[in-house]
Amino acid sequence: MQSNSTPAACRRPRLLVVELWGVGDLALAVPFLREASRHAQVTLLAKPHAAPLVRRFCPEVELLPLTAPWTAFRGKYRLPAWPWSELGAVVQGLRSRRFAAAVSARRDPRDHLLMALSGAALRAGFPRLGSRGLLTDSPPRPARPHRAEHWRALAAHFGWELPEPAPAPRTGRHVIIHTGAGQPVREWPRERFAEIAARLRADGWRVTLLDDSLRDLDQLLDLLATADRFIGNDSGPGHLAPLLGVPTFTIFGPQLPELFAPTHPQSAWIDGAPCPHKPCFDSCHFATPHCIQRLDVDAVWLRTTAWLKS
């Protein structure tokens, strides 16, 4: 799909972008969505919680909401319980838009099947488990496995270049700490976050402590925009903060930083304890997620203070 220089939106090619997972995944897709909107009419197939991100960061994008049943944490393959009529309506809506192209940055055959059902003539993605037959284009997988690099590789496939993030420096002393995460195995204990907050306040930082009780994404984005630094788990808020230009410090547990570290150039992290099952994608093999529980306050404080000084 080539860029169309005709100013009329109706003359521009239509592009379907599939990203059906969490807030953090959507945040990593935003640079691609922004650039794609310069060349095409873009429709994003995503969960309804994408709406605040689209409004704030890429308002030219059309959101087509879908909570795909296979993205549920439990019972995802109880096929009789799937909303088949809703899925059929979504596919019909996709086909009616007559997409010139469809893309997904995930190595997910279910994404690739949706792209094929959409009727898009060009379907670009990274095949897995035999899904190559559902795609027309398979760009080379990037040398770095980070999800953002997969979006960058897709952009390059269309001849587009995603700009490197270059946020303005943050010189204030307001730290937002978010203690939540999408799954419990990614959550460092809240009382340890509280101890970090107490030490930061003793060092003269103003600290705002948040958790998952704040469900309003618009309100969360407004609060994150006031921060000069962000500290949290491997979670959606830790990817929203870089979109707002806020440096982040992330406490990783079962996931790998090389796959999902926040993209701010001043971001830093501490990795969880070694485990032969990492990355385990939120299904811990043990009763307790030792990888994140074994990180004590002193270890995190040492890395956090080094990051703040740098």
C-alpha cells in the first residue's frame, strides 16, 4: 500500500490495524497509528478501552471495538460461550469497509484469520503456527524482539519511518507510583511500594500513589501528564507514561524487559529473579510468583535512586 497524496480522505486507501489486547499493547501501537494516519484512512480493531487513547493520541483513527473472547485470562476456549453473533457482525463490518490492507504486530494466527476474513487484499504480519497462508506479506522479523520494533518493521514495509521518541526533559519533582497490573503475578507488593514512596518523600519528592481502583483512563492520563517520573509494575500505565513524555522505572516479574520495556529513552527497570519458565505470560507455575516477590525494597530502592540521579 503506497501513500496517496490526494487530500480528500475518501481517495486514501483504507488500512485495518488489529490490536486486541491490553492498554500497554495499545500504547506501543500508537506511533504506528499516528504515522499510518498520514497515509491512509485507519481503522483500529481493539477493545473498547482503546477509546481514550485514540481520542488523545490519534484522533484521526476510527475505532471498531471488539472484546475478543480469546483474550480472556480464563475460559478463553469455551467455544459455545463465544459471542458468535457479535463476531459475525464485526466481520461483516470489516468487509463493508473494503480495506486495501490489514496489519498486526502480533505473531497471532487469530489476528491473521480476522485480517483474512476482512477481505483486505494485502495482509501483513508475522506468521506463527501455520498462519503464513492467511497473510500476503511477511516482513522480516526485527533483530530486537520488542513489540515496538515489530510495529516499526511493519511501518518500514510500507515505506514509512516511525520517529524515535524525543520527549522534552522533565525537571520537576513529582513522582507518580502505580501499584497495579493486569494480573497478580506482575504485582510487586503494595506495602513495598509504600515504603519506596516514604523514602522518596523523605528525599524531597512529591509522591502520588495510585492503584487499579482508578478505572477511568481519561482521568489516569490527565494525572500521568502531571508527573515528572513514573514508577510501577510491568503494566499499562507504565506504557502510557512514555506517550506523555514521562520517564519510567518498571519492576518486572514474569515478563522480559527486552520484549516490553517502556519506550521512553530515559526509562529504566529492574528484572525479576531468574526463573526457567520466563516469560510465562501471567500463568505462574508456582503458588507464588517468586520472580517478583523476591525483589526486596532495598534492591528496588538502590536501582530507583540511581535512575533518579541519572
